[in-house]
Amino acid sequence: MADINAVEKKGWNKEQKFSFRSIDDIVNELHSIFVAHKIFVIPEVVKEERSERITKTGAVLFSSRLTVKYTLVAEDGSTVSSVVMGEAMDAGDKATTKALSIAYKYMLLEVFCIPTEDQKDPDSESYDDIAPEQQAEAEIERKKKEDAERLRLAEIELKQKKFINEMKALKDSKLPDGSPVFSTAESWAPFSSMAKTHTMEETISATKAEVQRITDEFDKDIPF
């Protein structure tokens, strides 16, 4: 421990407004010392608890609470073990990774007696968690949003199917003598690709207009 220098608090939590020592700062300080004294660390997750929490905005946070056993092994085979807990939340898939980092950080701080002014949450992120009694209301609101989104997607899918069926019917349009309106692939190509640059409504309208134009031209050519 005589080789360990003080680790400055370079991190800043904007939400809770406090400084903290990041895991990177601590590992960077200890890495060369571990190498010099030929020490390595073996982590073992003893227990994991996962849960979901809802914020006031209806967002879902994933919480991970880990109990981790760290074993420090020296060159001569002697070991020292420390069991610590780490807890973290994340809106994605990083909750467990964060919890591991926090557990490792506090193991190093405590085992090597690195001075610190406080023991606040070291994460640079804070979340607006709500009380348990508000969870049900927030969950209902979240489900409403999910249902609305599913309905929106279903309506889009139905609209797309209708568009495809209408375009297929237009492509198969026949002239009065039974011949196809679009007699070649080249004559149909501009309309089949139109949806890439136009709305479905515009594409249907333009295709119908072309079918009508070709039909009218055909009717003019019929002798009476």
C-alpha cells in the first residue's frame, strides 16, 4: 500500500452534483503496482438479483445487484479474498456490467485503503426512480403507449397490404380486347419503382391515371 498514491476525484455527477473517483482512475493507479508485485485478481459472482423499475416518464430501467467475491493472488500463491456488493441501473443491457465495475471499484478502495471523502454512488448517471406505489400507474401508462404503438404499426401494415393488392390489380389491368394494359416489363417499371420516391397514395393515383390514359388511347383506335 505504500506504493499507492492518492486518487483524485475527476468524475462529476451532473444530476446529484458530486465528485467521484472513477473505476478507470483507480485501475490506472493500481495496474502498474499489481504488475510490479505480480498480483492478479479473480472475480466470482456469488449472487445476482435483477429487477425492473419504472421512471416518472414511463421508461423502464433494469436494476442489477451483485454479490462478488474477489480473490487477489500473489506470486507465491498466497491469496486474499474480499466479498463486496455492487448495484447499478441502466435503460439498456449495461446494468450488470456497471454493477461489476462498482463492486470492483469499492473492493479496491477498501482493500487498499485508498482515501475517499464519501461513499456516494460512483456512477456518473442518476435515474429518476419513483416510489413503489406509483409503479402500477406508470406501468399502465407504459402499456398504453405500447398498445398505441402496436396499433400504429398494425395500421401501417394493413395500409401496405392494401397498396400491394391495388398495385397488383392495376398491373394486371386489361384492355377491352383482353390484352394487358402494361404489355411489357419496361412499361410497368416506372410505376413499380415509384413508391421509392413517392407516397403510396401518389403512386396509386399516377398508376390509375396511366391505366386510364392507355385505355382511352385504345378506345380511340377502335373503328366504329
